[in-house]
Amino acid sequence: MELIEDIGLTRLSNSLYMQFMDDVDEAIRDTTPEVLKIKNLYGDFSALLEKLDESYQLQKRNNITATLDEKDKIRKDRLRCFLLHVEADQYNEDPTKRESSRVITNRMDSYGNILRASRRNVTAKMKDAGQALQAEPLAEEVENIGQTDNVAAFIAANEAYHTLSLERTEERKQLVIKAMLSNRNEMDDVYRKIVSVVNSQVTLNALMDEDTGSGSEPGLPEVQAEGTDNPLVEFVKTINALIKETREEAERTGSTDETPTEPTEEPDGEEKPTDEPTETPDEEQPTEEPEENPDEEQPTEPDDRPVVQ
């Protein structure tokens, strides 16, 4: 008798968790909730699956994004202003300023085209350039062409962008954690109830097959014998295959929970499914008493027994 195995749901990453629940949903729909006798539970399962998908898709634009776009534009404008002033001094009549412009340009060229880089790279490159331009020997060259204030301006603008970016990241992180934590805990509970209902039916069928044969005695419900044509048995095999694949994927990718969830306590009176399916114990077979000294020759009955004619 094969039962649905347990799986550590709280240890799965959000992406792997969503994939597993989507696969379980497809398996339920293939067998149908009516056959599995989980019609009411499946209604809860479907509703929670929608909520999970919504909370998983929270990586969308929010109010901070518009402000962040503006701050990105400002920092690039401040950097562009500095770069154009440096370029202009390449044509200055003062040779010392032309030399300062050349030295600074060489340093800025080492970063590539900062203005065309991704936002994350822009942040890193502007920060590094600002630190270099405020330290010797470049600080003296910057001061020589009168660009100290412009350097400070693009550094401040870049820092303002970075600070707001971290704020948005934390805000999104908290939204995802709270929503996913709540929805995953609810889904865990409904999933375990479905497993409990299915496992109970499989166990009952197996016990009735063992005790009553076909289960056709008066007063007993008709049950299907365990076999490949039994939809309950096939459903159990399908879910266990999904569990095995999910475990292997989690192990292969090192996929731990992106938003750790607190383990939920099982309702009073209910036990959490164990990792190994339970088997109905076989009837105990009587065992023969072992011989105390197997190497010694065993005594035989005397030869003078009376002979029965």
C-alpha cells in the first residue's frame, strides 16, 4: 500500500514551491476533485493558489519607482555636466588645465560609457569615480580646472539614488515576505488536509480488501481493489513522483526558502504525515524454538519402544 509521502514545504524556495503546487493542482484536476472526494478542499486550494500567484508577482512598479526614475536622471545630468566641463578644458589656453583635463579624461574613460550602463553598474562606477576624483592625485587636477563642486554634485546625486533604491528593495522584500508567508502557511494547511483525506481513503480501501475480499458483503460500501485502474492509487503515485522530483531539484540547485516561513503547528488531534508510507503489518508467523546446542548430537528415542501390531 503506497501513501502520499511528506515533503518539507517550508524549506522550498518560492519558485519551487509555486511549481510544486501548480503540478499538484494539475494532478487533482486530471483525477477530478469529485473522484478524490475533496471537492470542498479543492475550492480552498484553488483560491489560495490564486492568492499565492498574486503575492509572488509583487515585483511590479510602485510609487517609489517614479521618484527613482527622476533621481536616476538627475545623477546622470550631474555627471554629464562634469564630463562636458572636463572635455571643454581640453581646448583651454592654459596648458596646465589642458593637462588636468587629459589626466581626468583618461581616468573616466577607464569606466567605459557610464551613462549607457545598467543602473546597478552606473551606481557602482559613479561611486568609484567620485572617490578617485576626491583623492590625490586626481583631486588636485579637479581643483585646477574648477570642477570640485561638480564632482561633489554627482556624488551626492548618485548617493541619493542609491539610498532610495535600497529603500524600494526593502519595501518590496517586506511585501513579498508578509504576503508569501501568510499565503504559504494557509496553503500548507490545505495541502496537508488533502493528503490526509486521500491517504485515509487508500488505507480504508486496503484494509477492507484485506478483511472482506471484494467488499460486497451486506452493509459495506463497494471499494475498488488496489490496482493500476484505481484512480486513488494512480493519484498517489503521481504526487509521490512530483515530491521526488521536487526534492531532487531542491537538492540539485540548493534551493532553500527565499522567504523563510515559520513552521506551522498541526491542528489538535491530527498528526503530520511521516516521511515513509505506513504499511499494514503482516500477520506474525510462529517461529520455531532454536536448538540450544546445535553442534551437539541430539538424543534419539530408545529403540525398545513397543511395536504396535
